[in-house]
Amino acid sequence: MNNELKNGFMANLPISISVFAYGTVLGIICTSKSLTFLQLALMNIFVFAGSSQFVIVDMIDNPTSLSIIIGSALLINLRYFLISASLNNLFYDSSLRKKALFMHFVTDESWAITMSKNKNEKINNYFLFGGGLCIFITWFLGTMTGYYFGKLISNPNLYGLDFAFLALFTALITTMYKTKSDLITYISTASIAIILEKYINNMSYIIFSSLIGSSLYIILNKRVSNE
């Protein structure tokens, strides 16, 4: 157990550098949103999902209900249903408590490294857990560092830090692109969101456009598989 935990931790160290930098940006933005140090720390512990945390922080100053914020964050994290399914072989005969604890610390980075490692050699779920802990620690330190230095920056927008939220999802979409169906889905969803934003006074248009976009993606992929 100890060796696998350590191996997983060390395997994720190189990529944790970018996670630290990414977390720093979130910490800086949190200061402009008037979040307290404790609120950021608790969000890191209980949410621990970079993209969702950016969504929460970005929406926090808008006239948006709590249910809309939670719904948006959940939609973004739906991919973890597929991620958890792909890790099923690592949790054979594991208790529900162990699965819940280990999966809470799973990230896109630690998952990708674990899947790559699992192709070439036999590993167990402690490798995954070690990687998740590595990402969690660096993410936590990054956000706290950004929060501390953010107090020294009176206007984060002046340095383009407000663009971090948009840049994040642009990068995610780019890495997820595989087929023409993806491009059609991206353009359609963005167009629907722009239209709905004009008619809906709160940010619930994000949820509606996401649901429509997801449905469109399923329809397009069913047509491709039937051809």
C-alpha cells in the first residue's frame, strides 16, 4: 500500500506544477469576489473540482440562486460518472467507504496518469489515491498562495485574470474535441446559450443550454453509430 501510494504521488508531481499555477489564479480571483480564506479552504476540501470551483466563484456575485450554482457545478462534473466507471477494475471488492474517499480525490490529471500506468503494469487503487492527494495538496497550496497575493492586487481584471475562467473552458473543449459531431455540438450549445441569455434574467440559461447541447450530442452520435 505504502509503495503504491508513494508511486502515485510521485507520478503526479510533474503535472502538479501546472495545477499549482492554475490554483493560484483561482485564489487571486476569489479575493475580488470577497470570499473569505475559510470559505475558499472549505470549497477546496468539499468541492475539490477546479472547473466547478471557477464556475462557483464566477457566479457568486451574480443574482443567481444557490440551486442554479449547484446545478451548473454538477453538470460540469458529470464526466466523473464515466471516469469512475473506467476505474471499476481498481475497486473490485473495495468497501463503499473506501470508494467514496478515493473517488473524492480523483482528478482529470490523476485519472489520466493512472489509466496510462495501468496499461503497462499492474497497480492498485492506492496509486490512484496517491496521485489524487498530490494534486489536492498542490491545488490547495496554489489557491491559498493566490489568495494571499491577491490581496496585493486591487484590480485582477487589469492583469487579465478575469479571463482565466473563459480560458479554462476553451482549453477543456480543445482537448475534448474528437469528431465533427463535437464541433457541431460546441457551436450549437454556445449559440443557444447566447440566445437564452438575452431572455433569461438569471444564469439558469447555462443549465438549459448544457442540457440541450448534451441531448444534441447523443442524437448526433446515435446517427453516426447507425450508419
